[in-house]
Amino acid sequence: MASALVAKVARGLDDKNGRLLKRLQVWLERYVSNWAQCDDLCIKPLYVYLQRRPQLLERIHDWGTLPGPWCRRASNVALLKFVGRSPDVDQALVFANCERLLGDADPYVQKGVGWMLKVLSQYELQAVHDFLHRHLARIKRSTLRYAIEKMPRDVQRSFTQAGA
């Protein structure tokens, strides 16, 4: 309910400098307490907000360095609806953020990485395939499982048989 209200406000807000983006970051750091709240905030109001302000998309990348796990998860989840559909998303930054978070101990951050790679694989299968092969030794099993979920069965088998 609250995220729907924020989404409605975000639509009409004249905020080219990202003041609401900073406020949403604070909410993630202080008030979000589970993955459902995090994802709801990212996929509803944050998406609506960033859709009208694509110049702010790169700022989400910095959330991957913050101490709070919900900010780190949001650094991927907030971009899910943009990946493969928007020229404003720098794919190199998406992969860099996934790589940076591969060693994260939080399971919900890991699931966010896997989710991002799964969505990205629907548009850039070879790039995701190569990324997974390069980092196979570091990828947690749950992250890999999410990442390969939508890939062709033979590709899925090749990864699961590789022993990750």
C-alpha cells in the first residue's frame, strides 16, 4: 500500500537531482526488514521513479557497496525491469555489481544476484554464460540455480555437472 502511494507521487514529482532516490536509500537502510519489502520498493515506486529519470540509473550501482543487505540486494533488483529493455542501463556496471556481490554472505543478496543474471540471460545469454563460467568457482549454489533457471536444459546441465 505504501509503495503504491510512493509510486503515484514519484510519477509526478519534479526531481531531476535524485532527492527521492536518496530518501528511498535511507528507507532501505533503516526501515526495510525483509526481501519482500525490498523487492516491492524496488519494483514498484523505484521503477516508476527511475523510468522518468534514466539519468539516475547509474546511482543504483553504488548501493552495492553499502553495509545494509537490503541496499545491496536492491542494487540489482531495482534494475531488473530495465535490463535488456532500456539503453540507459550500462551492462558492464550490471556485471560489475554482480561480480562484486558474488562473495556477499547474505543469502538474499545472493538470490538478488542470481535473479539479475536470470533476467539478463533472457536478453544476453552468451554474456551471462561467459560470466558464470568465469566465476564458477566463486558462485554459491543457490545463486547459480537462480541464474540458470531460464537457460536451455543442456546449458543448465553443463553448469550443474561442473560441480558448482
